[in-house]
Amino acid sequence: MTRLRPSTLFGAAILLLLAGTAAAGLHARTARIAAAAAENEGRTLVARLGLTDLCLTTEASYCRNPALTDARTPFQDHPGALEHFPSGALIAPPPHLTPTHAPRR
Amino acid sequence: MLRAVERHRHLLDFALASLLRRKGKNAALIGVYTLVVFLLGSTLFFTHGIKREAARLLAEAPEIVVQRTVMGRYEPVPADWTEKVRALRGVSEVQPRLWGYYFDPGLKANYTFLVDRRAEPGKVLLGAALSRARGAYPGDTISFDAFDGTFTSFEVTGVLSEASELLSADLILIAEGDYRRLTGAPAGLVTDLAVRVPNAKEVPAVAEKIAGLFPHARPILRSEILRTYDSLFDWRGGMMLAVLSATLLAFLILAWDKATALSAEERREIGILKAVGWDTGDIMLMKFWEGCSVSLLAFGAGSLLAYWHVFAGNGFVIVAALKGWSTLYPSFRIAPYLGPEQLITLFFLTVVPYTAATIVPAWRAATVDPDQVMR
């Protein structure tokens, strides 16, 4: 019996990984089709109620509705207050509230 | 052509045989490499997936939301703004929205009340996470403390679908009269206005007109809403990548160290190869195939594991850092997406630094003097 060359085994391993990638692509496609109904439901709700935000955290208004918040709300407890909710550390301020004042080059 | 392919195949055979001679060491290297690709890949796939989800869901958000600020704080908007904004050229619809937050001291969670024109008086619809947390289902009665200290009860007529939980986990849809009674919101005032502008090119002009009409109005554009979520998840993904960059750096040091500290056996092997006629180019090619096979196996396995982890396993390893937390956390799955741009980014984050860290040591190994190493 002839012994398999290492490159043949390596080629087989690469083919297996490529097959895995193709399976992942196929899974992504079928799962997206399956999720389309849920997505449409979400979009209908957004259109009907005029929703503006995802419900990712509910502990403070500026974390529940980051798109609608302003630059002052997180700091209004007293002058010089630091924003202190744990989820605030994971939510960046919206880009439209943090324009850069650096000169354009 | 065939001759060149066969030459490379022989070199690959030799490189793989050389790797197999040091099974333990190389298996550990491939294992750590796969883990690094897996962690970075999971972060990239999750961040991209949730950004895509947010963009697709919020694509139907109002083109402009009009708020009012007084002394730096939000104030309700007078309802008569509705007609004035509707009269602006380019505006097709204005929906006055009445909504607000409610803190439940029992559950220590905030809810969002939102007035729904379809809601019947005395009845509410609950978000799925809230319904689970309160144990309130259709047919049950749910009570809230009103602003005047009275206790107000409502019949639960339904629970919003779990499919929309990412948007509605904490929502309570209520009739306008009930909401005003519950919160004491005076008639004639609403929380904000949702403005529809069918022509996207007119949106900035309409926002400018609104700001001109009401100087203390604050129009927020849908493009800003969408950018908020892009930036939010970029921020989280960036923080996770910053933490993981230490792992990547440690791995690169390991790879570089392994490549520079050639064992006496490896040096002798290179010396013998050169003595029997291999030139520097052949050794470099052999080393190239060695690195290439390690990288291909680790990159392929790591990225596949990352895909299945994020989209089939719901990202259980990284989810706490990337999804955030909340008392009423929505249960949701991200629609899977695997695009070439993510794989290319992952490739540049992992394989390119690995190759850069190992190429110089490989070149130094290839130029070793056979006489010196075999003496």
C-alpha cells in the first residue's frame, strides 16, 4: 500500500476547511431568509411607532435612547459630575454630539 | 509548469515532514494561533453582524425627530408645532409622539411607556422581556404607581413578538388618556415629533427650516441615528480588540521567539540541506511553505470556529462584553453574515503580523553557513 504524501493530507485538510466555509456561507444565507420575517416585523414596528433606538440597556435615558440624547444629560446630577452608569462605559456618545474641532487639513 | 508545481509540492512535503518531526511544539503554536484568530474573528463578526442588524431595523425610523430643549434640558414639545411642521414643503407626515420612562422599584428596572394610537383605554401591550420579568401575560392585570401616588391597573391584552425584542423588550404600549393620567403629562404637550420626509435630499433643508421656525427645537436626523449605532458598536468592538491586542502581541512574541530561537537540531538540518546542494532560495521557499501551512490551518480553523460561535452559539464567549447588560435584556439572535471584507480584515489582523514576525528569522536561518552549524 502506498503511503499518502503529507501534501496530500494537507490538501485534504484545506479542502475540508473550504467546505466548512462554504457550509457557513450556506448557513448564513438560509438563516438570513429564515430571519427575514422577524426583521420585517421589527421594521414594521419601527415605522408604526416611530422608534429610534435598540433596547440594549434601560438603566439611564441616555443609554436607552443614545440616538436621542444630548451632550448634557449624562452629566446633569451636579456641576462637574461624571457619568456613572456601568452601561455608559460601553456606549459611546453619538458622533453628531462629538464633532471634532481640529482644523481641516 | 507541471515541473514547477511538482517542485513546490516536494518542498511542501518536506516542510510538513519537518513540522511533524516537532509535533508537540507546532501543535501548540497552531492551537494558540487558532485561538487568536477565533477571538479576533468572533469580535469582528459579532460587531459587524449587530451593526448590520441595527442599520436594517432602524432604516424605517423617522427621517427627523424634533425635540425641544430649555435651559439645556429636554422639555415636552407643544402639540401645535405638529401643524406648523406639517405645513413645511417636503414634509409628508408628522406624528406627535408621547412617551417616557418609568422606574419600577420592585424589579429595579426602567420601562418605556409609549402611546400607541391603536391601544384601547385601560389596556396595555407589553414588550416580551418586560412580560417575562413581571410574569404578566395576556389576560393578566398589571399595576403601576401613578404620579399622584394612586395605584393604576391595566389589563394586558398582548405581548409584543419576541422577534422584535431587540427594539421592544421594555416597551409598554398604552392609550393616550391612560398615559396622561398615569404621568400627569398636561394636555397640549407631547414628548417629540416624528417627521417623515420622503425625499432624502430634502431632509437637511427641512431640519434647517424647523430649527429656523422654532429656535429651541433640536432636530435629530435618521442618518445621525444610524451613525450612533455604527459608532456604538465600533466603540465596543474597538475596546474588545484593544484588550485582545495584548493577546495578539503575546502570540507574535511567541511566534517570533520560536522562529529566532532555532533549535540545534533545526540548525543542523538547514546546514545539511545546504551541504547537499540546497541553495538559500530553496530553504526560504521551504520556510515559506512551513509558515504558510501553519497560517492556513490556523486561519481557516479559527475563522470557522468564530463564525459558528457567533452565529450558531450566540457568541457565548464574548457576548457579555459586546452586547452590554440590562435588567430587561432582550433575547435576540443576530442574522448571520459572512462577507469577504470581514475575512480580509481578519487576515490582515492575524496572518500578516505573523508572517512579518517570522520572515526575518526565516531569512536568517536560510543564510546560515553550513560549515559553521555542522562543526
